[in-house]
Amino acid sequence: MKLTAYGVDEYVSSCIQLATLLEVSATPKPGNVHRTANFDDTRYEHFLASSIAIGPILRRASRLGAVVSSGEIGFEQVGVGRLINEGVSAMLSSQRGGNTILGTILLLIPISIAAGYVWSQLSPNLDKLRKTIAEVTHSATPHDAVHVYDAIRISGAGGLGSVEKLDVMKPSSRSEIMSSGISLLEIFQMSSEYDSISSEWTHNFRITFGIGYRCFAKQINEGSDCNTAAVHTFLEILSKVPDTLVARKAGEPTAKELSNSAEHILSMGGLRSPAGRKRLEELDMRLRASGHKLNPGTTADLTASSLTIAVLEGYVP
């Protein structure tokens, strides 16, 4: 994908949509929907529809980032929370599988805004991108926080971990956010120790850039095909960061045991070895048998953001 063939907003949104499609297609991605496995209520095609549906919002987000680059507005005027809310609404209206990519949207909207800003300057690099993502997240306002609360509520995903002071499902939380002037970043700081999406916002996407993107790029440089690189990126993230969705549903010991399983599969060669592939397929079947209880969905979100960075940088499958 060449930037010269696209406007900045088209380039950024196309890159991000491609990354989300590559992530959900990665097979076998243990415990998650992928191209050869579904849940009863959420199927592969629901994720495909969601990835297409958020395209216009990603384009608008990157276009607004470019407007910030021109000096017409500041990041605090972009409306990152409203864009997230619009992305979630588009996701829900595009398919019948319910919440498919809420966590992914929470990660991709700030990346899209930042990429629009950086790529519009025609000298993009990942250091600039990461610094700009931090500017986006630090500029989020209480209005943004309210929009994100509404997005989480309509998605049916529940609260951000065990945050009780400002529970998403409490009607009073919206007015408390506005009256107290609590920013979106401050809310994510409250849940960052037990929610990896929140942690990405508060620690400048350190899993995305420091683990996921590095793993994917290394895999590709070593000759892996896209599917192998994506699955191994998922396993690498899972091995180093216990999935916080699993931890909330089944407890931290279970999440850590799952991380140990991922590490063991990688040590066996993963998809590159018959033994590693067999163990990976067994893990996928075991997790899937639990329904959504042992679904490492947060790891899938982080894999999508990691692949996004690689595609923005120029990776073409």
C-alpha cells in the first residue's frame, strides 16, 4: 500500500481495516473467533462486517488528525470519545453478533488520529506516531469520557474491570465525570492495573509497540507468512501479558496458566513445528469448549493494534 496512491485519510483507514481483517483471520487463534472457528452467537462474518463498518469513522479520525497538523484545531477538539462512540455504534449496527471489537476500537481511534497527524507531514516514522498517540490520549476531555462510557454501555460489555467509583452502568457516573472534570485518561488510570486496554492508554501503547509490533516485524523478517506471524504475535502478547478479560471472568491464576501455555507453545516452535501446531490446536479446542469464559479477547485487540502499526509502516501481505 503506497501513500502516494491515497489521500492520508484513505491510506490510514485502509491500513487499519486491513490490520483488523488480518487479525480476525489468523488461524488458529486460541479461544477466539477466527476464519475456521465461531462461537454460537458470534461468528467470523460478524467481525468482517465490523471491520468494514468502522471504515468511515477511521477516515474521519485520521482526517481530523491532519487538521490538527495544519494548526486549525487542537487535539482536545478532535473528539476522540465521540469517534469511539460512533465506531461502536457502527460496529453494532453492521452485524447481529453483538460486541465484536470494542477493545480494538478503543485502541485504533487514537492511533488513527495520530497517524493522520503524522502522515500528513509526509515524513512519518513510528517514533513520531507513538509520541503523537500520547498527545491524543493526554488531550482527551471529560466530554470524551462520557462518550466512551456511553459506548461501553451500549456495547453490553459492562464496566472497566472493577472500577466502582465511576461504574459505567450507573447513570450518576456521567454527571459526576462532568461536574468533577475527570478526563478519559484519568478514568483509564483507575483501571490500568487490571485492564490491558486501559493500560495501553496510560502507558503509551507499550504492549502494542514494545511486544506485538516487534514480534510481528521479527516474524516477517525471518520469513514467516502473515498468518504464522499474526498467530505468533498473539501468542507472544499472551505469554507476556495475562489476558485481563480472562482474568476478570475466570480469575488471575487461570489467566496466568493460559500465559504459560502460550509460552510453552512458542518454545515448541508454534505453527512452525508439528508438535507446536498440535498443542496450539488442542489449546484452541479447550478454550473454545468453555464458551466465552476462557476467551482471550483482550489479546486479540492488542494483536489488532500491533498489526496496525506494521501495516501503517508499510507491511503488505
